[in-house]
Amino acid sequence: MFHPKENDVDSALSSFSKEEGINAVSFGYRHSHSHDIDGAPGGPQGHEGRCPGPGILPLAKSIWVPWGFEWALPGHGEAYLDCGAWRSKGCLNVDEHDQVLIDGTDVVGKVFVRRYRRTCLRAECPTCYESWAGKEAGKIDYRLSAWIRNGRVIHVIVSPSNQDIATLSYEELRRKCYLVLKKTHVLGGSVIFHPFREDESTKEWYFSPHFHVLGYGWVTRTRENYEISGWVVKNAGIRKTVSGTALYQLSHAGIHEKYHTVTWFGALSYNKLRMPPQEEKREVCPICGQELRALYYIGPLEIPDEDGDFWFEPEGWIYKPGRFSGG
């Protein structure tokens, strides 16, 4: 039977400095959600595919291990000056734009223009973190779908014991997570680390490290695992949409300067599953098929600041010069 060692926890808490503004609190601070042996502590559930709003910060006083201060939520860094700025790409091959679209739009001799917002695709950017999450979710979906044995993707939540949180480093905690998953018959998949949970009553975030897994397997022996290790493994069930679940979990995942937010283990780890890289989708002109290029507009028209495809008269539109095109 698993029993927390109070002296280990006291030792971990005593290492904090009052000058650093750390409020050392008792063992299991603010874990207001009770454990069910075959379930995980409560936290944000559902809302798949929806990102919480920016500006959400965890309660600093709830962090009770030194390495916890190294982690942040997405969107809490600084944006670049042009993040979110409106840009244009399109096709100036007007000689081949010689027809009327199905909806009756006359595009003969006109420029095709696609409007979009510039994104840096950084997790820490308050403007672009949702784009980062969307791209990472697509990568997770792609890798999971490439496993030869396939099957149905399940969502598993793994919550470490408080004793291990207090005494292990993040790397050691992650390695033990892989071991626990193997012992409960999860064959492999992606692992997203969450340093924080949201208090459902106050909507505040507090330190409560856990892992979200999207992968393959059949979860068994959870009771036995809990009695041996103190770790809670919860099977949240088969996913209707893998990318939607991944997007939501990434929207409030842990961000660190050194560690990847998403890692892979077991049968889907990088040394076990070899696969071609995901191909970038080519953006081409819907009429002539030429690849779209960055555009500038110099003229009197007010170009719409909205996502979408447009057709304009060619006057004033030029391709953006290449970086090394000058003499």
C-alpha cells in the first residue's frame, strides 16, 4: 500500500526562500478535488476544440516545488511587433484568369488575393498561441493515424502522487509516467504535460502536475497501480475528434524553455515509429493552379481586414520582392 512520506515533503517545502515570495503550504495544497481510485483529480473536462481566453495565470503561491516555477501557460510571453498583422498572398497570372466562377463572379483579368493574419507560431505568444496549438494538434493527429495497428484513439489522464511531485524532478516524473502507462497497458501515444489545473469554483489556476495522453491500448490494473505507486490513471474514453481533443489540451498545456510540450512514448515513440514528415499543404490559385506568393498593394483601395479570398483589378498589386533579389 502506498503511503506518502511526510519527511520527504517537508524537506522539499523547506527549500523555498521567503525572499522569493514563495508561500510554502501544507502537503496537497488546494487539491480540492477528491481522488477516485479509478479516476483522476478533477480539472477542466470537455470543451474539446475550444481554447480558454488569454491572460490566465496560475496562482504563484500554489507552486510547492522549485521546478514548478519554470513552467507557464501558453500565451504569456511577448508578441512580435507584426504578430496578427494583416497580410496578402495571391496570384498575378491574370492572363490565365479567363473565366466566370460557378457562383457567377467574373474573374477575367483579375488578381486572386488571399487575406490572412501573420503568425509567429510560438506557444508563448499572446497573439499567436492558438495557431501554434492548431499546428501541433495536426501533428499529433497525423502521427497517431500513421500507426500500422491503428484502432481507436483513447484519452488517458495520469496524475502523479504528491510524494513523487515533491521529490522527483520533471524529467523523472515524466519517465515514471511512461512506466505507469506501460504497466496499465497503454501501448503508446502522445503525452502533453499540464503543470496546472483550474479551480472550477474560482476559475483560478493552481499547481497540480498531471499528464494527458492520446494513444492506443486498453487501460487495466488501475486500482493495483494506485495501491503500489499512488498514481491515478483515468481512461477518459475514445475520442470522437483527435485533433479537437489535442487542441483543447494544448491550449492550457505547460510551456518551458527547455522541454517540449508534446512527447511520444511506447510504440509511437520516435525510435519505434518511423514515418515520412507531414507534407505542408500547397496553397494554389483556384483558377490557374499557380502557387500563391506574398503580395503588396500600392493604391487607393481599402483592402478588407478579414480572412478570405478576393478578386481585384490588377492595378497596384505586385509580388513581394525576394530577400536577395536586389543588385
